[in-house]
Amino acid sequence: MDLFEYQGKQYFARFGIPTSAGGVADTVAEAVEQADLAGYPVVVKAQVKVGGRGKAGGIKLAGDAAAAAQAAEAILGMDIKGHVVRRLWIEHASDIAKEYYASFTLDRPAKLHLGMLSAAGGVEIEEVAATNPEAIARLHVNPVDGLDEATARRWVDEARLDGPARDEAARLLVRLYRCFVEGDCDLAEINPLILTTDGAVHALDAKVTLDENATFRHPEWGELAGGEAEDPREQMAKEKGLNYIGLDGSVGIIANGAGLAMSTLDVVNQVGGSAANFLDIGGGANAAVMSAALEVINADAKVRSILVNIFGGITRVDDVANGVIEALSQVEIRSPIVLRLDGTNAEAGRALLAPHLSARVLAEPTMLSAARRAVELAR
Ligand code: GDP
Ligand code: MN
């Protein structure tokens, strides 16, 4: 789950990472109120879950109430890379001496946490990595050891942050690491991390992605959800408790098991089609789950055919077939459906299904032939 900047800053604050005081505003009047509270000059910032707001005109400095109103007026409703601005964050403007970059993320191949720190902040880190890779000091942190201040201090030296920023930056990085670990983040990024003209170091921006697998130990995350519209298909799937990811293609996919679902996407791709989604219905595949899956796929206007790929292991294919038959009687599907049912009790399952087959409900013996048929039908 990605957080808005203001939520990221509130999250940082729990771990003692300094940010500028500010407030949110959804209207021009509220923006002026918040600006008055923050004290001028202020910075008026578009709250959208996409980077590069500054370049897009979504960040404006304002010296007085009239300018704040004007900035809010201009930014509210603005479209930034397809994200419409509905909310602003207003904070007291900082006097920037230097802009740095700092982040923690997971380095999967290394099986370690990866910190990235650079004295070249304010610009996109991908750009720095491409044009000036030696400007990024990388630090692998073993999660068992954690990050202590002495290590952080050496890291800050290596990144060549300016002298006056070093001690405070090291302390902040230890806190950022704690936020990353204890806060269960997939990403905790500050760009820019600034040194102010009076020698303070703080986070001017916040990009936080929370690891949703850890939701169970963070009851406080409940209030962070929502805000910006999710993919309506994903929202619907979430409400139905399905493991669904929306994609852009035209073949709706239902499979049991994440591995089989991913392989199904690959095979659809291999035969020249494109998947509309990833959907793993897990081991159960009963009528209720199958109905829920069909409903979500049905609601996707781009879907032209549906491929159901089930391999029965512990799950018995005759049970699955009954589930499919019941689901088809409950949900009126818009698109033709191709079924590939194999594995335990496959014969019995296919026999059950046979009387229900038609030009709109087809069976195929293999994953490859089923994918071919579904892709043809989607054309
Ligand atoms: P992003 O463009 O979406 O990454 O938004 P940021 O929050 O990183 O802001 C972009 C840029 O706006 C920063 O790199 C700063 O140069 C500038 N900016 C943001 N806040 C302030 C501020 O308080 N004072 C000043 N002088 N500039 C700011
Ligand atoms: Mn930024």
C-alpha cells in the first residue's frame, strides 16, 4: 500500500524523523487556513501517489494568504500523470541549503536490506543511478544486526554529505531504518532529505510503501487506506476476499494456486494473447469462490474471454466442476469461457461438466490448447 506524502510524513513522525509542520486541505479555504497556521512562506503540495509533482507544477511556494489561495486554486483538480489532485498538504517552507536522497528497501537477490544515500538529491534517483552511479552510496544491512549510529555515520561520510549535515543525518538514518523495519515498509524514501540554511536536517518529501502482508500487526493502518481511487476491479476483488491483480489485457484468468495463475499468464502471452488479470482462487475453488471470481472478471469491460485453469491436487476436480456449474447458474457471464480442468478426479469432473458445455462454455484438455482457444475467442 502506497501512502500519500502527508501520510508518509505522519508515519515518519512516529519514528522521530523530523519533517516540517503542516496540515491537509481539500479546498482553497482550508488551504489558506492551514497556510496561516503553518506561517508564511508556505509550500502548497499536491497529494497524489506519483512522483515528479514538482516538475508537473504540483508544488508551489506562497509568501502570503493570497498567493496560497492562488496556488491551491491552481493545484486542486490538476491532473498529474493521470492522478487528479483532490487534497493538498501545506507546510511551512524550508530554506534549503542542500538536497540529498535517502531510502531503504529490500534487496531480494542479496536477501538483505538496502540503504541508498546520495548527496545528489532532489532529482529522480533513477536518473542519478543512470548518469552518475558512483554518487549513490549503497549500504547493505543485515536485518539480524540492524543499523547502528556508527555505521550510519560512516555511510554518511561515504556519501559525502556536507559536514554540517553528517551527525544529524546519521541519527535520522537510524530512525529511518527503524521505521522501515518496525513500520513494515517495502520502501521508505526521502527525496529530498534536506540540510536547511540553519543547519537542520529533515525530510522534505516522504514516499512510503507499506508491506500489506504485515497488516495484521498494524491495526493503525486501517485509517491510512482509501483516499485515492484504487483500481475498481481490485477494490471489488478485495471486498470479495480474492487474490486479484488487475492487468490490461482481454483474457480474464482464473486459476488455483499463485504458481499456476502466473504460468497461465505466461502461456496466454506465449500464444499471442494478453491477460486481463491475475486471479488465484486458492485451494477451495468452490461455487462461492468461483462465482465471486466470475463476477469480478465480468465487471471488467476489457475482458473478451475467460480462461479457467484448474489443476486438482488435494482439491478434487469433480468438486471444482460442481463449483463451476453452480457458479455458471448464479452468474451470467458476458464472455465465452474456456475450462481446463485436470488432476485428481479429472475424468469425473469432465463428465459432470459435459452436459453444460456450449458455444459459450468450452472445455479443453491442456493448458496450452485452452490458452489458444481463449486467445482466439478474445480476438
Ligand atoms: P516531488 O517532485 O513529487 O518529488 O515533490 P517534492 O516534495 O520532492 O518537491 C519537489 C521540489 O520542490 C523539491 O526538490 C524542492 O526543490 C522543492 N520544494 C519542496 N518543498 C520546499 C520548501 O519547503 N522550500 C523550498 N525552497 N523548496 C521546496
Ligand atoms: Mn520528492
